[in-house]
Amino acid sequence: MKIEEILKTKSNLPLSKKAVISIIYTNAQINKQLVDTLKPYDISLQQFNVLRILRGQKGKAACLETVQERMITKMSNTTRLIDKLIKKNYVEKNTNKANKRKIDILIKEKGLILLRSVDDLIDSKESDIMSSLNKQEKIELIKLLGKLC
């Protein structure tokens, strides 16, 4: 579908504007599908991302700065995300023994169990989202998007 049809406009958009609007629109559509996949588990896409980052620590704690650096979507409310995950009993935080001003964040077994439950669903959804592209087109898309950042 053409972006003009989606926006219900007859104006001839400049190519740069058309490209940016297409990326923003596509991002929103992909996000919605991923959010809908996680909804039954009462977890946001950002919370899921934090859990995956913590799992990647392989049992070692991460400080808040490490989590923020690795977030896909950089945001200032990482502390709030972590507090929500603590309330759900998916993560814990402790004062860093070497530096009392830092907080160590560690994924708990319940968080790992949740990730195991949703990993295949997210992988499947990502495959579905990209199913209209062949392997070479996916490689080219990654290359082109990488040139924008």
C-alpha cells in the first residue's frame, strides 16, 4: 500500500518526507504487533527488552547505565521500568558493594521463565512480520536502515 493511501492524501509528497513517514508508519505497525504479542503476559515491549538485556548478563548483575546503553529505545524512565519488573518479581536490585551509589540489577528465575515462555512467540511474530521479504531483501533492508543512523 502506498503511504499516500494510508494518509489519505492526494498531495505529491517530497521523496525524503515520503521515506521518513513510511519508516515511522512501519515502525508503529511493527511495534503494535509485538506489543499485542506480549499483552497476554502483562509486559511491555520495553520491559521485555530490559529482561533480555539482564538475561544476556548470564547471571551477573548489571548497573542502570548498562541497561540504558543496551536499550533498543533509549529512554529516561528506565528506573521506572525496572521498578515495575521488581513489583512483578522478575528482577531484583541491590546496592553495589564496590560503589554504594550504584545499583545492581539482576534477573530472577521468574523473569527467565517468562522469557522462555515468550521467546518463541516473539521469534515467530518477527518471522511473520518479515515474511514478505526474501533473505536478500532482508539483508538489503538492514543495510539501508543502518545507513540512516
